[in-house]
Amino acid sequence: MQAFENLGTSLSSTTSSQCVEQATTQQRQVVLISGTSGTGKSRLAKILDDPVVLQQHGLYVRGKFALNMINEPYSGIVAACAEICGAILYLRVHVPQKYVEVGEEILTALDAEIGLLLQVIPVLEEIVDVPVQFSTSESSSDSSLLNDSKSQILFAIRRFIRVMARVFSPLVMVLDDLQWADTSSFDLLDALMMDREISRTMVIGIYRSNEVDTNPRLNQYLGGLEDKDSAVDFSVTRIEIKDIQVDAVNAIIQHVLGCSDDATTFALAELCHKKTIGNPFFLLQFLSLLGKKHLLKMTPSTRLDVGSE
């Protein structure tokens, strides 16, 4: 049923419009989306894609941290920067003059740090043609080298983001699964938000609220944001997505089936809530499964029919 697939987007439209407005008016902004697994955190962030890109002509990129890469510095941020490079390479085909200008601006801004940045973001080598003294394929996996050069890397990525925030404005960077981010990544996020030369940039951090305690550095980062917010001109927005109650499940079922009779739907809502514990993702999957198996439908007499196997 198509209605099931579109439901998550329609339920979050108000939050989406508010975030788009903030992304286009604020200098720098951190949006933190938390909730347990399956509550729709990533989907909420995803619905910003079209408004930012199509309406505001900005750029929406995404990076994701992973448990098996928790010791890999900047992994999620590097993935997001690689998507930025993909947008630049798109200009090479469709807007060649702009592509040349962006490449020159990157070289000017990075100067001596360009070689170091190539170690961290190897795909950038396709955009800026400069000789380097080392093999990026070997250096990018050398964690000790990255740790030794941490301050220079922070500086280099900050300069890169400054340029990208001017070229693609607004710039929205989504970083998923922050509970698995490394210490260096949190230091970089702090540095980006403290940099007054970065404008119209939104970082959306997504994390599992039930796994915060597994990463002490995440706890420290979350706790320190308000102090930095009061000292520097960037804003912090926190969105917590919780499991929904049976009344909300009933409203969703009525929305999907086009039925407004509680007497017809509430028993099903109670069953669905019990089966899915109010988790929005599981609820949509469960309803979709019922629909695909033809166990749930509206009869011509507009009476709800729930079959059984």
C-alpha cells in the first residue's frame, strides 16, 4: 500500500518546514535527533533533502558512523565530505566554469594543507590536481599519522567546509549513528560550530538515545553544546522521537484507511500497539504486512475487515 510508505513523511511535515527555515536563516546550527532504533530518526532528517536542494538550491549530504569503524577517525564526516565532492564533480559535467572556480577556490583556501586533506578525503584528488609527497591510499588508513596531524586536519577540514558553505548554501550535513562516532569527530564538530567564518550550515546529528552511555564522548559533546551556544553564534535544536501511544496508532490507521470511526478501528489499534510496542517503524511494517497479505482492507460497506491466517 502506497499510503503506508508515504505516512512517515506526512507525519513529519511540520518539523521539516521549521528545519528548512532555520537552515536558510541561521549562520550555523546543530540539530540533534534522538530516539530508539526504528523510531524514524533518519526518515525525519531525510525529508529535508528536497526542500533544501530544490527550493533553496543548497546541498544535502549524509555520512554514517558504524560500530566496526569506531576507531577510524572522522569516518562519518569523511563520508559526508565525499558526497560533497560528488556534487562538485556533477558541476564538472553540467556547469564546467563553476567547477573550475570551485577547484581554484579550494586550492586557494587550503594552500599548504591540501596534501593533508587529500589523505582524509581521497576523492578530492579528482577535483584538485596537485602533486603530493605520499600515497593517499596508504596514508588514509594510517591512524597514527592522522592522530599526529590532528590539529592540522581539523584546520584543513574547517577551511574546506568554509568554501563548501559558500558554494552550496545552505549546506546540510546529516551524521547518522553518532553513538558510534570517535573522539576526533566530536572535536571536529565542535570546531566547525565555533568557526564564525562558516555560514548557513546545519549539522544534523542522529543517535540512539538508549545507547548514549556506551560512548562517554557523545555524552560529553551533548552536555557541552549549550555552553558553547551561549558563547558563539550558533543554535542547538533537540528533537526526541518517542514510541507512540495507542491513540496515535489509531489515528494512523484511520489516516491510512480513510476511516474516522473509533468503534471500527480502535480494537485493531490496540492489537497493533501491543505487537509493535508503539515503535513507528515496526508499526508501518506490520500494517504493510497485513495489507500485502490481504488481511487488512476496507470493504465496500466501509467496514473494516481484518482477516486471519
